[in-house]
Amino acid sequence: MGKDRSARVSQINKPGKAAQPAKRGPKPERGPKPERGPKPERGPKPEPKWTKSTEVHGAPAARSERGPKPERGPKPERGPKPERGPKPERGPKPERGPKAERAAKPERGPKPERGSKPERGPKPERGSKPERGGKAKAKSKESPHITRRADVPSEKTQKPKAPAAPVNVVRSGTVAVIGRPNVGKSTFLNSALGVDLAIVADTPGTTRTTLLGVVHRTLPSGEGCEFLLLDTPGLHDGHTKLNQRMNRSAESAGAEADVVLLMVDVKAKATGPLSPHREDVKLLESLSPKTKVVVAINKVDTLGDKAALFGLLSRYAEIRPDTELVPLSARKLDGVSLLLDVVGKFLPEGGAVFGPDDLTDKPTRFFASEFVREQILRKAREEVPHATAVSIDEYEDGPSKTHISCTIHVERDGQKRILIGAKGEMLKEIGTQARLRIEAFIGRPVHLTLFVRETPGWRDDPRWLGELGYENNSGPQRSTS
């Protein structure tokens, strides 16, 4: 029997053969369950034995177990209260003596008679306003305040100081700088002014309103000129009401200006001659033959071979033979002075409209909102910059710093989350860079507060467009000083 058991175990443990379970026999049938007998009856519950302690069982002891309460004796009677003696009578108050009489005030002498005021002579009559070649359209409804060069510290800007204002201005007129987006119109305005006034970014559609810049300059001929440069939005195909207003603002400025400065740019090609952009050709052909036009070919610093410009210049000369052509690099200040001298020859004769220290007709609070939007354009991408607008809620000049509160308007909740960023880092970076830009512009410390608000469809809402300052105005506002 022992051999059979060891043989079975060795067979099970051999590799390659699976162990087969032993077959079980049939289960035995269970018998019937035994019947249970009746439950025994319980006897009566024993009476509880109450103790004298109420903390254990929570019930008082039986009355029979307690003894009788001891009787209390009578309360002792209190004696009568001692009587108080009569209060001592007070003596009569001492009588006060008579009040000392005050000395009479000395009488004042009669007032000396004043002499009669000298009669003023008649006011001198003001001279008639000088005649201008072009009409100046009323500009802003925000504030009559004009930003002057004294308000902007030139030592904190990267541009050189503007030339000194001439003593006698004999030519003055508006110059509308028009063109496609991102050709360098705002960069040229900043270079001509010597101040970073207009915001600049790589995003198309950065400029949304017409911005005036005042430049006083003496031409090589000795004539003093006042240039009213109008930086306009780039002409583009837009479907929202904001885009339509931007295009109308640029077209209106070009139609009413004394001189139209068409800004184009060049893009170097690997092979072949340079050719004008089809939108630039279309825009140049659409200008009225009576309009004085100067074509500025910007970004020539990107060309390695300047000889490639001759073919481009000849092509523009074929489209409009009476057009002045000036190549320049607005970013590197190359050719800016030459362009102003060429434009100045076409300005109409007339006196100055603005003072020699005036920089623009916009108030400083306008530039505070623009500088915040500039940082949004540089930090954000895709659709967020185009769907963003900035309004000023508070602008107060304190004794030591300027307090500014702004609201950033976006159209969707997703855009709001992008601008705020993770733990508010994006909004903090935008606020820091915008604050430094404003401080450099106004020359004093600034406390800047930013809010982000979801304003659905503001780009197609005329009411919101009006409140945010996107009007259809184009011309400069005449100075009241």
C-alpha cells in the first residue's frame, strides 16, 4: 500500500503532466430535520432592588426604606433695626460780591475811504485765425486736455529728442498715414515724434483708432512747418462692426487730409525682382488724382541688396507718375527726416494750430489703456488679442503716485481664463509690464489695478463700441490754449 501511494505522488509531481483531481462519490442524503419542542415558559420578572444611590439607576429609593424627615426648628427672630440720628443742617451759603465791571471797548475810528478803481481799457481784439488748406475735424469727446511734451520725460524714452519748434510756422496741414496692417505706420509716428506714443506689436490690427502726433520742423528751405500726423488703423477685410469702424476711420482720414502718406513695406525674395503687394497697388489706384500722395517704402533694412529697390520704385512710378517715392527704415531712423522734408513741401500755407510743446490731442488716460492693451497683444496669441478691449475705471493723480484702475473686456470665459493664467501669473506679468510703460511715459510712480470681465459680443455692439472709444472720428482737435 505504501508503494502505491508513493507511485501516485510521483506521477502527480512529474513535469509536463497536469494533476487530475480524484473523482468524488455521490453526496449522502440528509435525513429529516428533528422537530423542535415547545419553548419553555418564562417565570415572572424579579422585582428590582433599588439602592439609595440615584447616580447608578437614576431612580429615587423607595419611600418605605427612607426614614422620616427631621423637623426643623423655628427661625430665630431678628432684633429691631437701630434708628439713625437726624442729618446735620447745613449753614447758609456765603454771599458773592458784585461782579467787576468790564472796561468799555475803545471806539474805532472811521474806516479810511478807498480810492476808486482805475477803469480798465477795452480788451484788445484778437486777430483772425489763419487760413488752412485742409479742414480739421473735431476729434475727441473724452477730455479737452492735450498731452504736451513736458508731460512726457524724453530722457526715459529710447527715441532721440524731437527738433526744437521753429519760431515762425508758415506751413501747417494734416498728413494721413495709411496702408495695410503691420507695414510700420505707428513705428514711423514714434520716430517722427521722438516719443513712443503709439503702441507697437506684431499682431495685425494693433492700431484701432486714429492717433494724432504734432511735429514742428524747419525745412531745408528755412520754412517752419507743423505736421499733424494721423496714424490710422490698417486697412483690412473685417466682418465685425469694430473692423468696419476701423476701416472707415482710416478712409475718412485719408479723404480729409492735406497729404496722404501711403506706407508700404518690402519683403526680400530668394530669387527674382521685387514687386508691389497687390493690396498696395489697389490702394494707390483708388486715391483721387487731386490728392497729394507720397509713397514711403519701409523696412529697406531687411534687404541685403539695395539695388533690388530700383525695380520696385519704377513699378510704383508707373502706377502713379506724380507720386514722390521715399525709401526708409522707420525702426532704425534711417530716412525719417528725408520723408518729413518731402512731405513738408506739399503742406498748405498757414499758421500753427497747436502750441510748440503740444504732442497730441489725446489725454494721458487714453495712453494708459493703450499701454495695457499693448502688453496683452505681446503676451497673448491667436484670437485673444483681437477680442480684447481695455477701459479706464479710475485715473487719479495722488501726491506721490498715480492710481489707475482698468477693466479688460473679453468675449468668452475661455479667453478670460487665458488672460488670468495659472494662479494669476499671466495677468500679473501684463500688469507689471504695463505699469513700467506708464511710469516711463508720465514720469512718476503708478499703482495699477487690473480686472478681467466677460463682455460677450462687444465687437458687434454699437453701444459698447461707443463706450470703449471706437468712434468714427479722424481729424485733430484744435488747441484751445
